[in-house]
Amino acid sequence: MGRRSVWSKEKLIELTKKFVPVADEVYRLQRDAGPECRVFRKIFRGTEEPSRGTMQGIYVCTAGGARLAGRNSLNADLVAKMLEGALEKWDQLSTEERSLPVGTSIEVGPRWEDSYPSAGLVLVRTARDLPKKLDPAAAAVMPFNPDQVWFAKKEARGFLPDQLTPGQKGPVSRLIVERLTRFHLVDNVHGQTIPYAPSEVTSSKITSEVTGQDGDLVEVQLSGTTKASSDKWLLGGNYWKPQRDWPHGVATKLLGRAVYDRKRGVFTKFEMVALGERWGRTQLNGRAMYTAAEPIGFEFSLAAKGARIAPTFINMYGVDWVKDPYKQ
Amino acid sequence: MRSMLVSLLLVSPILAQLSEDNFSAWRDPLRPAAKEIRWQRIPWLSSFAAGLRRANAEDKPVLVWVMNGHPLGCT
């Protein structure tokens, strides 16, 4: 979360009002062949050729393609100085120099976000380190990292028992349990990690029970345990394949509450908490010095409408409604 | 299921923490506090192309923040 803290400073928040602020994923922009990716590299690297090195950072440009500034820093004062310098350059440009050439358009290639499940269930997951003393009050200051969790409408129904009458109980669908355990109950609090294979999900079961009903609104309670443990990479060649094996795992106990509108087929409330422990490390998840088992917590709640950010492991969901932009 | 839960509870005290009684007490600190997500006060667009288009329409420079992992998601 420290990487985002630079934008918490009031001075920077004010300065950004003089810009069109954009946040985007850099790996795609620095590597892919899509039109906006080539434009990105042309402006900030001087060539459309893909970059092997990371282009992470903060940049300023014109719509017309002139680079005004760029640096990779978490120092708010340095970033503010850079933005002010960019504004000075901007003020010296003519309208023609600032703008896209007449008749030009910025095309966008397909993206994972195109598969956003508008009618489905979209959650925000927060993963957070927990204090060793297991004091909830002390948890709020611990590092955290969010992610998005997507379910198509037909998949989300799997959170519920077949019969939606109070007292009915049943297992949450295997698809949901696996998606949560393999991709979202993972240790990426401090940085990116790798997903688990289906066979690495063990001892995982979530039960759903209808606890109340008010017209078309059905209250359910979720409870269960999850565990995923990996000794070696089992998912073949793909974007996430690590350079070596990284023994690691996460086990949790989970509770949740939700309200489902059975007439509309949507969840109107969803909150779920999983507490557990993580162990081991992966290449980039920042646990090099902390591989012993330590407590970790997860919280899931409904995402704001329109927050179309793809889940980290969307390319591993393996379902037909998620369209791979690299195969279109 | 019962034996599995018992074995997990024996492994770590954290797995015995969560209950209906303390659900909210754990949920609230896990959620980001307002001060932790002040960066969300900035109306970030989520794609570079969308930023170029809007900048052209509004005659403003584009501020581009790019990271491994989407900065508005998991980085």
C-alpha cells in the first residue's frame, strides 16, 4: 500500500486536478502489440518496440504524444516538483502541440476488463497482515492490498443452497471454493504472488445456510475452511510461471453474511471474512525474511459499480465467459 | 469436515479466532480506512487510451501512473 501513499498527500491531490489522471497496468503497456501500448512506448520510451525492463512510474504527456515528464518515485515532494515542471512545459505549448492531430483516433485493443460481469457478482478483496497478538484493534495499521473478484451471474448462484427457504443448508459450489482458494485467499499483501493449482486446494469447504427471508430478499450465512499449499509449480507455461519452485501456502477459517434478491438474481449485500495463516514465500511477494507461518486476514465486500479492474489472476479463471484478449 | 476443522484449529490459534460474536470486530479493521485510500479521491481513469481521449477533449495534460499489477487493483 506504500506504493499508493504518494497520492495521499493533499498537495498532490490538488495538483492532479490540472491533469487527466490515469492509472494503468504497465506490463501490458510495455510489452503488448495493441495500438495504445505502442503509443505508450513511443511517447515514454521513444520507440514502439516492446520493453524488457519495467516502465513502472509516473509520467506526464500531451494527447498529441509529447512527453513532458517522468520518474519512478514514492517521494511526494519529488513527484510534486515533477508535475509542476510538466505544467510549465504544458503552458508553453500551442493548442496544436497539445492535441491529437486532426483525424487521429486512439484505438484500444481488447482487454481483460472487457469480460467484466455486469450482471454478476463483483467483490473487492482486501488481504491484510495481522498482528501476532491477534488483536483486531491492532490489525487496522497493518499493510494490505486489494484485488477484484469476479463471478458471472450463474456462478454467483453457487453461493446459495438449492432451496432458498430458511433453514436450508448446502455446500457452496466447487467452482467458487476453488476460485477463492486458488486466486484470492493468497498472500499478495506485499506484492504479487502466484496462483495455486486445483490439486493444491485441500481441506476446503464452504457451507451456505439460509438464515432469513423478507419477501424476495434471502439472508444467508457462509462458513467454512480453506487451505492451499504448494511445493512446486503445477500450472505449466503461462504468464505466472515462476523461475523456480516456491513452497508456500495459506489456510483460513471463513465466515460470511449475504443478502440475495432472488427476483433479480443478485446479491444486495455481501461481506465475508477469512482469518488464517500464511507460510513460505514466492518470488515477488515480499516475504523473503518472513517465511514462517504468520497470521493473515481477508475481507470481501461488494465492489463499487463501474470499478472495472480485472482480478489479478483473471487469465487463470478458465471459464468461457472470460474472453482472452490475446486470442481475439 | 469436523475432523478437518479440528486439525486446523490445532495448528494455529488464528484459525480459532473468528466467530459470529467477533465477526464485525475483525471485519472492520480488515477493510481499508478512509485515510488509507485517500488516493481514491483522485478520479483516476483506468486505461491509458481513455486518458488520451479525455485529455484531448479537455485540453489538459495526461498524468499517467503505471505499475506491475493495476494500480487501482492488486499491485
